Amino acid sequence: MPAQRILLLSVGYGQGHHSAAYAMAEEFESRGWEVRVEDPCAEGRPKLFRLTQNFYRLCVRRMPWLWGVAYACTDTADWSLWHHSASLRACAACIRRMLREWNPQLVVCTYPLYAYMLDTFRASGEISVPYAVLVTDAQEISRPWLRSRAPMVIVPDEESQRIVCERYALDTSRVVVGGFPVRRAFCPNAERCIPSAEDVRVVYGAYRATEGVCDDVRALFRALPGVSMVLLGGARAPVLREYLADVLATGRLQIIDATERMYELFSWGHFYIGKAGAATMFEAYSSELPVLVNYTLPGQEQGNLQLLLQDGAGVHVECTGHLVQTVVHSLKENAAGWLRLCHAMRSANRSGAAARIVDLLQDLV
């Protein structure tokens, strides 16, 4: 009997969409499915995709207020009409071709635009394959995720389900709780030592302005004689190496542009400091790595932060002084504060979502 096939449709904005798609791919493959992960926006309209991707990165790095404006506009737009525009027809054509060539038994969208295209294909009789939407943010979930005719919409947590069902008058039999899928490599490190001022390890995502990043790093190194840090600098890594040359000279700071092995850093670290992106946040949950949020984009990331705070699994630090105070306080009394954050992450039970979601999706086939 031939293996069943799944087509996962994702998009390269931020990390969450692709992270969720590849975590799902890993789980489906472990159950004997044949899997394809595709990005129709990047393939169908590469120049437009790069332009919008650069706009997103600009907003993240320099103008988060502008992302708030863009988010509000996309939230109120009618995506069931928008996806028919001439600029997106090539994306729809890519999906048609993928469906024809791959002939999957199931399609999962980690980006809502594709679900509206599949609505059109189904209404015209082109397809009969079941499809679902996997939401990649918590609680502050924008309208486009919920307004397609996909038979199943999977949200990360119970509060997200309650909010969207009340806000949009949706049936809980269609909007189901599955969690946020994370690759299996993200798991607790049983050999991780309890941190102290003499040995505390930090993974730092550089999303703040360069001056703010440098202030945070220098302040932590002044306050904690035994801190070690890996700083994810992205495109700014060369600049940050120049600005933080004095701290690099200590041998306890490493600045890298990016990594495909974040799970190793999360296993090594005692804290993650950065923004409330859904993928990173749920990877931290699975690694039982306390999160200190020092940056949020307006819109969807506010909901991710709210979930983290409700679980008691992290702290929103509002400035450099608050960041240092939070870390120092958590290390007192044999790291009692840090241990409480780890326990809260474990008690929230937000790991293992990929397996739960696959169980839900297999009921559609």
C-alpha cells in the first residue's frame, strides 16, 4: 500500500511559519507519510516576496510601529477577495501545480493566505483533498487565520480557542487546541546545572536597537562575573562584534549571525533573552528554558507574551536595569527564582504538540 502524502504550505516571514511546518514534517515522516514543505509565495512571486520579506525585517529591526500599522491593515482586509489579485495569481498557480503533481491526501497551511486559495479550488470543484490551518501565534490571532472555510483550524492553547470563538462566533468543533509544533531536538537537558552568579549561561536574540543590545550585554557582564553568552546578531553581527570588542575579549561572549542548531544553544543555556516570537517561545517551553522578553512587535507577539506571563514561565523586562535585576534576583537562594520559572514551563505542558496535532489531522483524512 503506497504511503499517504501531505503537502505543508508555509511562508518565510519570520521564523514561526517554517518552524511549525518542518516540525510537522518531522512528525508525519516518523509515521510513514511522504512529506513536502513548500513556500508558494517565494516560488510564485519571488521578487514580490523578497520585497515584502525585507519590509518585515525592516519593521522588526527599526520600525516596529510600522509593523503595527501593517498588521492592523491586514487584519481588517478581506483575504477571500485579496488573494484573487493579479499579484498573487502566480502563487495560486504554484499551489495548483503542487496539488496536481503531488496528489496529497492532506494539505496543512501554516500561513492563512493559502487556505483562501484552497477555498476557491474546492468551490470550483478542482479539489476534494481535506485541508487545515495551523495558527502560529497565540491569543492575539488576527482575523485572516479564522475566516477561510478550512474544516479545521488548530490554535496553540485553550485561551486562544476561547478568545477567537467568542470574537468571531466560531464553533469549538472547528477551532481545536493542538499546541505549537516543535522539532524533537528541543527537549529538556537533564544534565543542565543550576545557575549561579559564577556560572550563568545566556542565549541572547539581538532584536533591540544596537545601542540597547550593547547596553544589555555590558550591564549583564558587569553584574555577573561568571556570565557566558551566545548572541544571535543576524545581519548586525559584524557591527555588534565591533561595538562589543571589549566584551568579546573576555572570551565569555560569542556573537554569531544565525544557527540551524538552536536546540543545542537552548540545551546549553539558562535563559533566553529576546522577542516573543511564537516559534522561539515554544521551543523554549520544550527545552524548559526560561524566557526574558525584552522586545515585542505590535500585534501577534503581544498574545505570545501574554501566554508566557499567564503560565508564569517568563518575565517581560522593560529596560536594561530591569533585565539585570530580574536575572540577579532569580539566582538568589540557590537560583530559587530560576527553578520556579523552569517548573512553570514544565507544568504548562506545552511540549509534544506535533504528535497531538498529527493525531487531530489524521481524523480529516
